[in-house]
Amino acid sequence: MKRLSLLTFIAGMSYLHAGPKAPEGFKPLFNEKNLTGWWGLGTEDPAKWQALPADKLAAKKKKSLADINKHWSIEGNELVNDGKGLYLTTDKDYKDFVLLLDYKTVAKADSGIYLRAVPQVQIWDSTKEGGKWKLGADKGSGGLWNNKKGSRGKDPLVLADKPFGEWNSMKIQMLGDIVTVHLNDKVVVDKAPMQNYFNKGGSLPAAGPIQLQTHGGEIRWRNIFIKEL
């Protein structure tokens, strides 16, 4: 009986540390234990750093980890950033995909999600007190903010942000340069072409990493899953 109880206890502990359960067809990007599979990168033209020789790129990634470990931490099943430092960047490059994630931020915070290392699906404080209504924050999060003014997708179709202290759920689909974004089950970007911030009028990289931006305020992430298409 004691042996059976011990085995049951061990099995239970293994279950508790089994990591996130991905929806069917998806894989977790964050294992809820450590930052394996991630490195640090800022807003850098992927056409340049992707062209580095393998040894120099490996050295760049290794060097970035000191900054990542300073500003990123894990609390339970959450990734936490203090608002500073390099952006958390997947080791793997992705082409076409569906990305799922939850985020929670604080007043006056600003963040975003870079797709193929190109900015960005915008996340920010949509209240007047946030101080960025002149930049379009009053329209809410989820837009392709670095698209040209007046172009499709730059501003979200609806304001879908939840109040501070609540988790927001986001679904991003990218096919070629066409992006669709759902925020809290509302369509905020509907099949809009994402523009290349680094090469105006040029095509997007064929593939690149997912980046979680840091920009001045604490932000928390969880349930980060991806399905390649």
C-alpha cells in the first residue's frame, strides 16, 4: 500500500509539472518551466541578422540571454517582463501559422507581437490616461500599427481590450503577408496585408521568429501556442 501511495504521489507530481496542454494541432512555445527555445532581440531588420554566419548568429543569441534573464521571469504558468530589455524571441522561424496567447498588462504599458521579426500587432493602454490617443490608442489593441496611416489593418476594427487586471486572449493568423487578428473573440484585423517596417514597399521575410515586445510597463503572457500552416 505504501509503495502504491508513493507511485500515485509521483504520478501526481509529474502531472503537475507536465507543462501546458496545447489545443489540438497546436504546440506550446512556452513550457512554463524555463526559457528554453527563446533568445533576445530588439527591433532589428531580419534581412541583416538572418544573413549572419551560423557561428556569429549563435554568439549573438548566447550573448542576449544575460539581458533576457535580467528582465524576464517565470511565475507559475506566466511569463513576466518588467517593461525593459530585449524582446523575447523564438529560436525557431515561422512562415505561415496561427498563434494563440493571453496577455495582461498595466496602465500606460505598451507592447506588441512581432511576426517574422517584423513589427507589429499592437498592444497598449487604450484609455485617455495612457497618453497615446494621438497615436491611435483610443481605438484599442490588435492593429498592425506600423502599417502606413490609412492602410488596412493599421487601426483595429473594434475596441476589444479588457480592463487592466484582466487577461486578454489573442489569436493571430498569418498567411503570406495577410494577417487576421482576433482579440477577446472579436475580429480586430480582417485579412489585412502586413507591411514591411524595415523595407517600405518590400516584401516580408519568408519566415522569421515570433517576438514579444518590451516597452515601458510590466506585461504578463501565458498559454502561448502555435500551429504551423
